[in-house]
Amino acid sequence: MESNIFPWLFFLFAIFALVVGVLCAMSAARKTRQTMRTLAERLGLSIVQPEPVLGFIAQSPTVEGLRRGKYLRIHTFSTGSGKSRKTWAAVSARTRGRSLAFTLESQGIGSKIKEMFGVKEITVGDRLFDEAWFVRAEPAEFFRIALIPELRERLMAGRTAGLKGVFRCEQGEVRYAEVGGFADPGKVERYLLAADLCCDLADVADVAGA
């Protein structure tokens, strides 16, 4: 009798797990749409809903448009595959110049490992800022000078507010990204800050390319 029941129990458990997975995905999608709507409204941008994959698999919406004269885009992207696949939440601002490349990330284990392998960081002589941010740039001297006190203060305020991801400038774009999607409504305030910081840093990139 037990051997006859087990396959049914396994089947019912599989159905239950599938239903729970679908419900969780639907809840996450609903929260993502709400987060994106809030960001769009508060930044004065538009929501764009991509076409479904294969005609029925919904994709996460994007928020995009002009802010402070910059084309701004808030979206998700993925890296890796299988178990190593990661989803990232990102906000980016286009730049006119392409001569500046930089990375700003939180000091931590990752930055210590980079230093061990000879990666050189930029320091500006501001102890609190230098202890908080691991900075690399090319050209380095220009970016060191560009990190004026007002910009450092805004970056520190962003870090205090929870911005622990990476700011990166390359190929005509400044982007901030951190692991995870936009289902967490707590990301609204952080990404409002990140959006304006991307615009600030894009202004620096524009000056470098002038």
C-alpha cells in the first residue's frame, strides 16, 4: 500500500511546489511593476514594457527618459548561467564623452583581493571617503581632481542610504548596479539617489570628453 501511495504523494508535492513557485513569481512581478511605477513617477520618466518572450513570458519593465539632460534608464540584466546566474538591478545615464573610464565600489573583501593582485586605487586625501570607496579610473589624475568635496559628499550620503553596489563608467555610459531585482520596494529611495548620482558622474564624463 505504501509503495502505491508514494508516487501520488511525490506528484502532489511537485504540483504544490509548482503552484507556490508560480504564485511567488507573480507576486514578485507585481511588486516589481509597482516599484518601477513609483520610480517613473518620482523621476519624471516613462515605463516601457518589453514584448513577452515567445509571446507569453513577461519581461520586467524598464523606466527611461530624459533627466537633467541625460538619457536615464532603469532596468534589470543577468550575468552567468545555471546556478551562477545572477540578476542585477541597474540605473544608467548616457554620456557624450567616451574618454573617461572609472569604477567606484565599496571597500571590502573584494577590493582587498584586487589590491593583492596589484590593482591600484585612487585616493583623494579624504579619510572617510577613501575608507569607504575603492576607486579606479583612467585617466586617474583627472578623476581624482573631479571628485570634488560636493560630489564626495553626495556619494557618501548614497552609501549611508544603502548604496553598496558598483558605479561604473565605460562605453559612453555611467551605470550603478547591485544584485537583485526591483521586487523590493525599499529600493525606491536608494535608486532615486543612484539615478541622480549617475547624472552627476555622467556630467564628469562629459567634461572629460569635451
